[in-house]
Amino acid sequence: MDKGKIVKTEWLLLGMTALFLCLLLALERRDRAALADTGVETETQVSQEEILPDLSPLDLNAAGAEELAELPGIGEELARRIVEYRTEHGAFQAAEEIMEVPGIGEGKFAALEGRITVDGKD
């Protein structure tokens, strides 16, 4: 065997590799053509309101238990307590008054900051 000379097996492997690469190129071109024919729309304009949830502050005096339960850290049980507190003591005068509801302390109130209001106040 001569050094630097390509043998029959190497020629066969090179030919098979070239054939494989040509096949891949043909498949890639076919896929591009098929994609172009489908008319797939890649960009769509969607309004921000459709994507983002409503983050306007929730009025503690007008919200029902279901709405209150969606607030961070509240859940169904605390929402029920808030409604009971409001029924027994009357309307909230300030958002901070929610800390008088059993189970709501400064930590939970801090998490609710900017998410609750009282008749447009706070």
C-alpha cells in the first residue's frame, strides 16, 4: 500500500458520504418549498390586554370572595374571612385595615401592596 494514495474502501466511503449530503440538501430544499406553500403566518399582532391579566387594584369593599381569593397569598379561606370581617365591621376605610382580618399580617399585606384599594384610595 502506498502512503497518501486513496484505496478502494476510502473511495467508496467518500462516494457514500457525498451521496448522503446530496440527499440531505434535496430534503432541506423540499421542506423549505413545502413550508413556503403552506402559508404559515409566523408573526401575529396581539394586544397586550389579551396576554396580560388585569392588574388594576381590587377594591376591598366591592370585591367578592372569588375575586379576593385570586390575590397573592389569600386563597379561599382568607377571602371568606375578609368578606365576613367586612360584613361584621362595615366597609374598610383604608387598605391597611385588612391586617385586622385574622391570618393577614404585615407580610401578606406587603405582598398585596398595589393590588388592593379602598374606593379608589391607596
